[in-house]
Amino acid sequence: MASGPLVFGSQTSLREANRARIVETIKSFGGLTQVELADATGLSSATVSIIVKELVHAGIVATRSTSRNGRRAIHVTLARRLGLVAGIHFSRRYLRVALADLSGEIVAEHGLPLSSDHRADTGLDRAALLITDMMTSIEAEREELLQVCLGLSAPLSSATGAIYTPGILRGWDGLDIAAALEQRLHVPVLIDNDANLGALAECRAGAGRESRMVVYLNVNEGIGAGLYLNGDIVRGATGAAGEIGHMSSDENGPICYCGNRGCLEMVAGSRAMLESLRPTHGDLRLSDLVAKAHEGDPGCRRVIGDSARRIGIALAQVCNILDPERVVVGGAIAATGDLFLDPLRVVTARHTLPGEGPSIDIVAGCLGERAEVTGAIFAALGAVTVPAGTLPLARSA
Amino acid sequence: MTTRDPGDAGLVRRHLRLISGSGSDEAAHHPVTESDEIEGLVPTPRVYSRVTGPSWEANPPGRASNPLAAYADELARGTPPFATPRPRRPIIALRQISVGFGGVHALDQVDLDVAEHEVVAVVGENAAGKSTLAKVIAGVVQPSSGVIEVDGAPVTITDPGMARRLGIAMVFQELALADNLDVTANLFLGQERLHHGLLNVLEMEETARRHLNKIGARITSVRTPVGQLSGGQRQSIAIARAMLGEPRVILLDEPTSSLSITQTAEVLNLIQRLRDLGRAVVLISHNLGDVRAVADRVVVLRHGQNNGSAAMSDVSYEDIVAAVTGAVSTLPVPRQTATPRVSFTPSQAAEG
């Protein structure tokens, strides 16, 4: 959008800032009238009107005449090119849904806290309703939605489309998830493990952009990894590749959901961290743990450091086998930054094959909590195939 | 936060900084860093951390740092050291509260504790006394017996104004918004800001905008008449109005009933945000899915009496339903065999 260098405080930079403000506002509300846009941004209606005209001309937004309270009004939405795709991410405690057009621009996004042990039927119902609601808010037709991709925090079997190991996400066992969502939305649905999607997003648009071989480590309520090798996600023969959370970390450890003993997730995952803080800190959530660690709480810092060391040993084994260029760490724990990353770096370096070059490059992800849903959008975009004749006309044209 | 791996040289530099005492801020307010271990020294098994918690500063040397002595102390006090969350001091505590309407006992010797940074869900069937309980706290209904304590001191909440002064705000199920007035006017209803005796509209609008942003409400314009907003936005406005007096406790009566999914999402996110801002939230709801998504603790009422209370992580959906319907009379539901809790013991590897 910008041409030439911008000077702070200049007319040009002011206009750029106002344009950005308007686009951001439209994005956060889906669509609104010009009058509402003026109110929401605090800009004068004349300024809004001029900027909207410019943005329409540039193909960034689209306008349509409508009426509000019996008066004529101009409804402004982000321009959609050729159709929409939806990305859905079910983590253990949160549902995130995003709609994007075929250029990959996210046009609407919503999130919803979930209960622990959430069930597939209500979860899928809610996701489908959210998508329908969001489509309504941006005034899109049903036919515009071309592809949906759903990410789930459990290993998925490529043969059956169900969860690979029953018990990991109890409410979702034995269900052909893609088929169940297709029934609700009547569009093709693609499913994938959420760490794989996170890896895809970080490697296409985040911290792994310039690397050919990346391990994406997601430390959230669960621990997962996505393996991105030479431009592709490695899913393995049956779809369960990258399950670092179920690497054995303590052969006499507690029984895991998966049925094994002492999986990494059980000794270093969020549940173990929060449980060990329970006698002193009471009932915490993962977000509390991160916040308290930032505030300098020694117990929370200690637990995060301990967890990083356990994970580092497992990560080192993965690195010894794959020899990646870079490890990108995502998930809620990554938000603690070097509190988690420093011990992880040291332990990983200590347990990998020493060599001449620098030790393995471990960095925090750039996309934060939105990595997985962004990856779902990328995956959905990659799967869209429609005969050109049936495409709905672009609104901005 | 996205610093690269400093490599060995970086580590050495970090250590020199720590040793020489001119460390970063992080090291300054956290004198016992993990650096002694990350450098590869064998970690000393800190057994005491399993008993008294890993807070070094909180443990003066001496008896408390002796694990066995501390453990014996705990046992002598009769408090098991494991699996019992440290009770947080409640902001509001209800003790043996009873309310009678004529011959009907709406509430019968009910207890409730609410601490800051906590979402407490009150669930139960229709007419279990949930709304009455909230109204007692909000000063709308007077209890016939029992004690209400605020910060440990007994108080009598005679009217809603007094509740507000004590830092308690309630959002009623019917919201009580004026549909013909705009968002700003609704927020400041009854507490309008004046300037030389005239309404200071500019300041109110500015405050309203900032306030709505702070709590993360998705409202396009503060000048929209409330009658034109969606259900979720109206709920957000009602919550925002309750938040305007900076209360410490917020009571929400059925905030997600009759809302669409997007609006429910907005309200649930808002509840989490209030909790993260340090507020205590009492959530009265029929929807167990919503309750389980955002609440830290659940309190079950049945026929006006307490029928169990538990940390949300200790109970399943079925447990709550059983307590609500009266199939069990306690939470968490006792199991036939006790399942040992997972405990995080970093020294295990060294021992094994």
C-alpha cells in the first residue's frame, strides 16, 4: 500500500495510519456501515468516506448499499476474492475459528473457551454454528465457502480419519471427524493434527520461514510436534508422526491417557506442572502459570524450567534423528520466552550430537496462539480445487 | 522474548553477569536462578519442595527447610500436604445463609466462598435458590439468618447501594438496560459526569470507549442506542456498566441464556478477561458446557441447600449432573479406589 519512505507526523503517514485503522476495524467486526465505521474509529465521516473509496479502488474493501433505521447506508466489508475457506482449531481448552478468502487474507475470526474433556458432537455443532454466524456477519453466501480444515490436538489416523489412539481426547474417540463436520456444513473438510498445522503456519509465514527443515514444538495443555522437512509436513505411514508428547520420559512414571507409562506429557506437560503447584499455589490454569512466571513467582519459574529440561531431553533425541535447521516453539508456554527457552536450549544442546557448527537454533514462534488456525487456513487453501466456471464473482470487481 | 540461542559464549557471558551480580532484571528480583542447574551441575534432589512448596524465599532456614520436620508439622496440624489446594482468603464468604419467603425456604444454611482471580459457578435446577443466593450478595434480598463476611469482617448488606460500596456488582438476568438511550448513557445511568452543571458528554464518551476497550467488549459505537445491539453486545454493556465502579466481585445471572453462539463466545471470553484482571466472578448458569469452560470452581445448590462444591479440574460433567439432580450429595464424587495424583518430581530421573 505504502509507496516511498514514510515520515512520522506527515500527512502521508497520518493517512496510512487511518487506512490501517479502518481496515483493522472492519476486520474485527466483520462488516459495518460507514457511519458505524466513523464512530468506531473516531474519524470524521468525510475522512471515512474518502478512505473507503480509496480502499474500494485498491480492491481491499467492498461496499454495498443497505439501510439502517430506514435510512440509506453503505455497508463495508473486506473484499473477498473468489470464495472463502475456514480454519478450525480445537485445542484442549479453546476453539478458534477463522474465515479467509482465497488470497489467504483472514476476514473474520472468533474464539470460544471449551471445557476440559469436551465432546465431539457439541464441539462440532458449535464450530459449524460459529462458521455460519461469521458468514452471516460478513454477508457471504453459503456457496462461497469452498473448503474447511480442522486441527485437533490428538494424533489422527490417515486410514480412518479418527483419532489414532483412543483415550487421548476422550470425547472424540472413534468418530470420522471430517465426515461428521461435512454432514453439518456440506463442504469438503480436511483434518489434521494441530501441531502439524502449527508447523505449516510457522514455516510458511512465521519463525521457520527461511528454513528447509524445521521441528515445530507445541507446548500447551498437551505437548506435540510437527515435522516440516523440505517443504512438506511429515505425517508418517499411519498419520501419527511427531508425537513427541508420548515419547517415554520415565519408564516407571504415571500412566498416560494413551495407555503407556511415563509419557513426556505426563511428566512435563501442563497437567503435571499445575498439579505440582497445587499444594502451594492452589488451583491454577495454564494462563495463570504463565502470568505468575512473568511476575517473578519463583515456584512457577522453577516448574517451567523443570518442564523445559524434561522436554529438552526428548527434543534432543528428535534432533539427533532429524538434524533440523531450527526448532520453533509455540503454544502457551512459549509465551514465557527465555524462562522456558533457555533451559530448553541448554539441555537440548547437551544431549545432541556435538559438532563443529553452532548448536541447534531454538526460537519462539511468531504466530503465538493463532499459529494452528493460520495453518488450518493454509491447509484449506492448499486443498481448494474448483472448476473456474463455478466461482462466485468477486465483490470487489 | 525471541532471542536466539546465545550459544556457549552467550551462556558464559550470562553466567559472568550473574556471578558478578550485575545481572539482568530477571536475575535481580529472582536471586535463585536456575542457572546453577542449567549449566549442568547435578541437581540436588529438593525433597522439601514436595512438602512445603518450592518457594525459597518463603522458607527461612531452620525447621521449615528440614523436609521431615515440615512434614511432621503438616501432619500434626492435620492438613495433608498433598492434593489439597491452599485455600485462598475469600473476598466474600457466606456462612449458613437462610432465606425464607413465607413458608418456603429459598435458601437453607448455604455456604459460599469467593476469592479474587476466581470464577465460581453456581449451578442447580430451577428453583434451587441460585438467583436468590446472588440477590443476597447483591443486597436485594435480606437473609433471615446467617453471616456474610467481606474480607473476613461480618457485614450486613442492606441495599444494592451498600453492596456497590463494598465492591460487589451484579448483572441481572433481565439486564435492566434502557433501550432508547445510547451505550454511553446506559453505562453512566445514575452516575452521569457533569461539567459546570451540564452533562459532560465528551468525557463520558471517551471514558466509555476506553472502558469497553479495556474489558474487551466488541462494540462498534458508543453512540448506538442499546435497543439496536445484539444480545451478546447488550450483555457486554450490562457487564461493562457493572465494571465501571471497579468492583472486586461481579455476579452474573444467566449471562449466556438466549444468546447465539458468537455472542456466547463474546461473553465467555469477557468472563475470562475479568478473571485475568483479578476480579472474582460468580457465574449463575444452567449451561454446564459454558460453566465447565470458564469456571474454576463449581458450587451445586439443590432445594436451597449446598449439594457439593469442588474445583472444576476434580469433577467431570457427569459428577456435576449427578450432584445437580441429587443422585449424589457430595462433590467430588468419591471413587471406589483412590487415583493417585500425578506429581511433578524433577528429581525422579536422578533417582531412577
